[in-house]
Amino acid sequence: MTRIIQFAPPDIRDSDIEAVVATLKSGWITTGPKVMELEEKLKSFLDAQIVSGMSCATAGMETILRYLGIGPGDEVITSVFTYTASASAIYHAGARIRLADVTPGGFHMDPRSVEALITEKTKAVIAVDYGGLPCNYDGIYEVLTNHRAQYKPLKGTPQEQFDRIICISDAAHAFGTQYKGKYVGNVADFTSFSFHAVKNVVSGEGGALSAAKHVPLEDDFKLKIRLWSLHGQNKDAYKKLRQGWKYDIELLGYKYNMTDMEAALVLSQLNRLDEIYNYRRELFELYKELLASEPRIHLLHFLPDEVVSSYHIMPIRIEGFDEPQRDELMEKLAERGVPTNVHFIPLAMHTAYKNLGFRIEHFPMAYATYQNLVTLPLHMKLTHEDVKYICEQLLNVLRARG
Ligand SMILES: *Cc1c(COP(=O)(O)O)cnc(C)c1O
């Protein structure tokens, strides 16, 4: 019997709905008390120095680049194996995108590939915690530290607070993950999280930007981030209510603020974070057990002593498959009611990046990972029976091919 399985539906409960309704009735729906409450909660949960609510992860990345004064003439390195947002944020800040390849057989940026791209124009690196698996931060920090001499901070900007290239994390997949005993959010210098509808914790849109404890921050960092994300206006509506109407526009900012409705949704889900992560891990372990009999299938591999995953997605690689064979497998699974995806099509394969001069031929490792990659469903509404069905179908299709 064919089942209908969804790929990544949100898991919204009555308690979430009640939290949003309470916010709607409170008379305060945009950036206000709920955003501030969330910022404080996230700060203590992540053990970070500062957390600021944002409209999305992309906005968080662009905001931190702009705050740091990174723009035209500068270069920022990110992974070729990511969603466009990690790189488009660099472009929109006005800097040049440099793309690094991944490790052989892997999903994360190879520190050696990062190293090869460093020049005296390099101001920051945006690492991507693919699939909710923190990347090799020790390897990246080592490269950035070794290349200290090449770091040329722009005078009169917060870049001067740093003595090496700045490390930013695109942790859109990685809220709640840990790297060597620290929460992601307190590992890279700055970290951007997403609460988009398909992520582990959702608010429709929404995100958060954190600064790690080790970062030498200016006293007014939080205020500055708020300025950049809210029109450069020195009093938001909430402050105007309490401190009088007269405001100033201090800089030409963006409209990247988080709303109280979004914050209420995230706050409500924080109450069941353990349940979310335990269930996702349970599904991952079930997949692992059911697919163990097929040696051609490789799962996202990690060392539990070093990292705690968020089990955000369920990518598998089929050894020996090329791109057409992978595509055919996905079609056959779709016919059997199993939706799949590919995370990600390397950036150098997309039109906009080809137009910038990137060519997939220069990223052989990313292409090798991409060509036999399939993402299976993994979400809170997926049952054990669903996982059994998905694995049965997958193994049947693979074995029918031989
Ligand atoms: C979803 C995603 C983003 C974008 O997150 P938004 O909150 O929608 O801006 C960025 N990077 C990666 C890797 C993502 O998967």
C-alpha cells in the first residue's frame, strides 16, 4: 500500500497557537517584549555573549557583515556546498564571494580549500553547519590564526577588534547543536540561526544572530545590531512608547527585525526542545538500523564525542551512483509516495553563480558529494511506520537495479 509522506511539514501544536494568540491580543505584535524575552532566553541557553532577534538567518549574516564594515573591495569565503543565502549575503553587503570546496567525501568546507583562497582582502569566512552537523571549527580557526599576518582590518570599523579573519557561522540547520562541549552560537565569532518553516524550530520566518563569549565586542554592539536591522532608527516603537517620541536615524539601515509573533512561536517551542531533538535522533537511529544491510548507502557521519547534531535533515549517499542514476532513484521513490530532495545543488551549478564566473569543474569534491546524494524525510510528524516504509521502498528500488 502506498503511503503519502510529507517532506518537511511544520509541527505546530495548540500551545504554540495559544502563545501567538496571546501575543496578538497583547497589542504588541512587532519587535517588543517577546523578542527581548527570546533574546535573553537564547543567550543563556547558548551561553553566548549577546543574541539579537532577526527576520531570518540571511538577514543576520548580512547585518553582521555590514556592522563589521565589510563591503566593496573585501572578500568573504564560504562553502560552495550550501544554500544560496550564505553567499548572497556576502554579495548584498558588497563584498566579493569566494567559494571553498568541501572535504573529500564530505559536506563541510575543507580548511585547506579555505586556506588557498585567503588574500589580504579576506575579511571573514562563513562556515556552514551542514545538516545540523557543526563543521570543523578547529581546522578553520587554525587556518585563520596561521594567516594572521594577511588580515588587514579597515581602520575605524569593528574589524579592528579582531587580530585575524573573522569567523561567522551559517547555523540555519544547527540550532541546538554542540561542538566540543560548546553550543553552536558560542563557537564561531558570530552565528546566524534560522527559524524558517522547514527548520527544526520554526516561526514561519525569523532568525537570531549571536556573538560568542570570546569576541571582543564594543559596548554598544547590541544597539548597533538593532540599528542595522531596524532602519537605523535609534528608538524602536517599543522604546518610543517608554522614552518619548523624538528619534534619530543614525545610519541607513535595513528592515530585518523579528516580530513578537515569531518570538512567541520560538519561545513556545523552546519548552519542548528535548522532545524535538530526542525524536529526531530516534528517527535517525531507526534509519541507520534499517539501512545498515545495504553497504552502498552512506549516512551523514559524525563523532558523537565531538559534536551533537540537530538531525536537521537525513542525507544519504549511494556509492557508485552518478547524477542521472540518482535522479532516477528520486523519481522512483516519488512514484512510491516518498518525497526526497537534494541538499544542496552546489552553488557553482546555479545560473546566478555561473554568471559570476563560478564553474562546478573547480569544485570536484562538492560535485562528487552532490551526484549521489539524496535527502530523505525527517521531521516530527514522521512515524516509525513511515520510516520503515521509506527504507523498504528505497532498498527495493536499489536491489531491483542490482
Ligand atoms: C534555510 C537556510 C538559510 C536561510 O535561512 P533564512 O532564515 O530563510 O534566511 C541559510 N543557509 C542555509 C544553509 C539554509 O538551509
